[in-house]
Amino acid sequence: MIVLIFVMAGLIILLLAIAFSGSLGFVTTSTPFLVGNLEQDVILDCKFQSKVSQVFSDVSITWQKDGLTGVVYQYQNNADHLQEQNVQFKNRVKLFKDAITTGNASLLLKTVRMEDEGVYRCSVTASGVMGTVSIHLRVGAFSAPNITSSNNSLIAYAQRWLPKPDVTWVDQKGMQLNSDTQFNDKSMGIVQVTSFLQVRVTEGIYTCIIQNDLVSSVSEATVRGNEVLTKTEIIFNSSPDIMTSHVISPAFIFFCMLVW
């Protein structure tokens, strides 16, 4: 009889646990591995959702950074609680408060610095929601190049890159072309990139790829007479462990050109 009571009690606890977990919502991010552009603003995405409510009140949000004392940002009882905020983030972070009640706990980080790199954790407690999500922020510098025509060839100029990138040119068949690239040092390790395509161009499509471990800029230049039309796609490395080489294969470039 005693054994039966314990078994029944265990089953009740299990059923309650399943019911409770099923009623909870979740916290998520679309950018678990994020790249910030040095000296520009970046949004650390954090959203929460409940199975029982789409509009939230009494939301508690805490942003923390691994290895750092204090908090990055804290919000409770419809007000900021910044008494324990780390000085690194004073006057540099804010929430989108008009969107909190609809499940947005994202953080705007202003004027990104190199020391901002690290793992951030967004913790949310609300009606039917309790959870934490982590975001790995890496910081570099990147810009889309300006591609112009000169002496029957092409020149690509990009104002800021960090770390120092590799530059590759390919034709519309994905074949690599000869080029000469120069780097001019700026402040904080940033370099200006000037790349000269060393072939005589005709009407057609040429692609300039500027890339480092963090980000790739794939710029497609369409030559029509004396006119050069350029469109650029910025591709972020989705994980710190994925990219082991700076070289993007011609096959990948050709695929990108096809899907454009």
C-alpha cells in the first residue's frame, strides 16, 4: 500500500511538471553569433514568447556579460535598475521599451568598442516565460567597397577593415583574376583597402570578395560601356569555429552569383 502511494505521488508530480513546462514560453535570439562594426551601433537580439499570452506586463529583463562584474542592463517593475551597471556600459545601452510588452528584450549597444567583445546573456522573466539566451559578440570593422572604372580596368576601394582582409577577384565563370591590393593603416588597427584588377575588362560581371575571419563582402560589378553598377552582400561568419581559412572557393562565389 505504501509503495502504491509513493508511485501515485510520483506520477502526480511528473504530470504537474509536464503541464508546467508545457505552459512556459521561451527566450530566443536570431543572432547567437554576432559581429559588431567598430564605432557603430549594434543590436543584440533577444525575444520572448509565451504560449498563454502575447502581451506582457510585469516583465523582468537582465543583460549580463560573462567575466564582467555588475550588469549590462536591468529592467524591472516597468523601470530601469542601473545601480549595479558596469561602468563600461554607462549611457551606451538601452532597451526598446515600447516593444517590451510584445516580447522584445533586445539591447541596443552604442558605438561598439573592441572591449565589448564577449558572451552576453539575456534573461527574461514574465507571465508564462522564464529563460536565458546567450549571444557571442565579436567586433571588427568592415565596409562595402566602391568599385570604379579606370584605364579599362576596375578599382575597388573600401574605407575600413579589421582584421586585415584578403581580397580576391573572379569573373562571371568563377575563375580567379590577377589583382594588386594595397592596405593603408588607420587608427586602432583598421586598414583602408584599395584593390586594382590587373586585367582588361569588357562588358560583363566581375566580383570582388573582401573577407576576414568575421565577415565577407561579396561585391558584384556589372560593366556596361563606361558605367559600373555595383551591388554588395555582407556575409557574417555564423560561428567562431566554422571559418578556418580566409579563402572562399570559386564554386561558392559562383553559387552566390547565381542566386543573385
